[in-house]
Amino acid sequence: MSNNKDSFNISDLEASLPAAAAALSPGDRAGLVNALKNKLQTLAGQHSDVMETLTPKVRRRVEVLREIQSQHDELEAKFFEERAALEAKYQKLYEPLYTTRYQIVNGVVEVEGVPTEAPMDQGEDRAAEEKGVPNFWLTAMKTNEVLAEEISERDEGALKYLKDIKWCRLEDPKGFKLEFFFAPNPYFKNTVLTKTYHMIDDDEPILEKAIGTEIEWYPGKSLTQKLLKKKPRKGSKNTKPITKTENCESFFNFFNPPQVPEDDDDIDEETAEELQNQMEQDYDIGSTIRDKIIPHAVSWFTGEAVQGDEFEDIDEDDDDEIDEDDEDEDNEDDDEDDDDDDDEEEEEGKSKKKSSTGPKSGRAQIGEGQQGERPPECKQQ
């Protein structure tokens, strides 16, 4: 590839920025341009170093490979664009189904075939109160292994008021938003709690930040904090108990996600690693709700979805067992080869001594002796 083809005019970079960058402030835009310039210059230097080490023939082949890669990248970009459009299309088709599910779960409509008379073992009052499907979302979420670890016993009272969960895709900035709709309850004032994920790349899930709703707890009802009381020391002038609040584990901490400092220099490596793990766990919870709970809620409510997950785990375990079996077979083949070598040496010794025992019986004796000395774990293999 010629130098003219490889060269990149840095001065044209700002003009080639996408339209979205134009909305940035002049200072932010200048910072973005400088960052891109530095990145491009670094990459260009790395590429030129590699290409210079190649012979002319190999260099030309690599140039053609890069052209093929460019064609692939163009097709891949079209694939992501069409996939996003297809997902948006079917998301609209799902909406009427989700609406009907909401109406049935919350007793807004009644389905056909429901008995009008209450069973003898149920009181009339209980039958009248039992509208829709009680604790639908709480049960569905607790059945999922990832979410069950986040839901404490104290959380269950509030999650019984959860009426619906929805999600939508965000385009600018890229990402998605979860919405949790609650009936009026004695825990907090909010009727809707949201969790928004901003992604650096929507196709490859790289999380930039997450934003949650600030929950307006009623006095003394916060589930993310607990009140501790400590008796005053003997002889102390203050006879009143000392009280303090302490953070505690709760599903509702999900709406107060870990925040990334604006300046990376403010955190050390250990803190950065811990923050990374927290963000990954937070995204795992959000994507589980989006990809598993919302589209398949009734399967999680009944427990059928758990069986599907277990089968996936079993398949993975089977693959591991197959690999182990292959290794065991290879080890057994090696042992048998060693046995054969020992047999041949023993036969040669016996033939020299002109023993009356034939080769066949000699092999049998050696084989039996080695089997007797083999450790138990080898026998199991």
C-alpha cells in the first residue's frame, strides 16, 4: 500500500466527526478531538512498525487482507443496523401481549373458564380479595438464581406491590432502561422506579454508567438501611439509647448503582478492580431482568424456566466430562503401551533362560501382576 493511501490528515479529523459530536460543548469537543488524534497516531505508529518489518511480498498480501477486513466490517455494520431494526419491530409486536399479561396479573380483566363460585375450603372474603395472580413478579424474580441472591426477606413485603416491569432501548446515548411499576404501598412514595444503563457500545456490552431512581422512603421504612440502637454505658450522663443507621443488603440497592469517578487518578488499582466487579454484577442483574424475566415471566413464576437453565448447565458439565474421559482414555493407552513393553522384555528374558513357560502364559502373569499393583484411582479410570 502506498504512503499516500496509508496517510491520514489529522487536520480533517474534527470535520469528520459524527453529527452527535456537534452537540458537545466546544471544550468537550476539543477534548474528544485531541483524544482521537492521540489514539489514531498511536495506532498508525503501531501499524507502520509492523508493516515495515515485513518483506514486500508479505506486505502486499497483508494489504489485501486488510481490504478484505474492511469489506467484512462494512457487512458487520449493516448486520448490527438490521438487527437493531428487527429487534425494534418485534418489540412492538410483543407490546400487546405484555399489556394483556399486565391486565391478567393485576386483575384488570378476567380470563375465560375461571370458576365463579369459591371452593368450600376457601372463605368468600379470601376469594373476593384474590384478584389476578398474587405475588407474580416477586415469585418470578425469586425463582431466578441471580435475582434470588439479591432479594432479602425484608424486601419481599415491598416487592409484593410490584405490578409490572418493562424495558425499552435507548438510542442517544446507547443503552436501555428498566421500569418497575408499583401499587401504592407503605414503604415508599414512588409509583415507578427506573434503572438506566448507558453503554459505550450497544453491540458489545461495555457499560459506561448506570443511573437509578432515588427512592422516597417513608419514615422508618427504608429497606436499604437498618436502625441500630446501643444502650449508653453505665454511669453515663446520657440515659437515652444511642441510635445510628447502617447500610444493609437489599434488592433496592439496585437503584443506587456504583458510580465511576470522573478522574481515574482518584482511585487506586484495588479500588478500581472492586468497582469493576460491582459494575459487572449490577449489569448482570439488569440484563437478567431484561433478557429473562420480562419476556418469560410466567415460566419463571411456574418454575419451568429453571429447568431450562439446569439443562444448559448440564450440557456444559457433560462437555467437561467428555474432555476428562478423553484424557483418561489417553492415559490408559499409555499404561497399556508400557505394559506391552514390559511384557516383551520379560518374554525375551524367559526365552533366553529356555523356561518351560510359553509366551502366552508369561504375558498373562505380567498382566495380572501389574493390575494388582495399580492404585485404586487408576482402576476407576
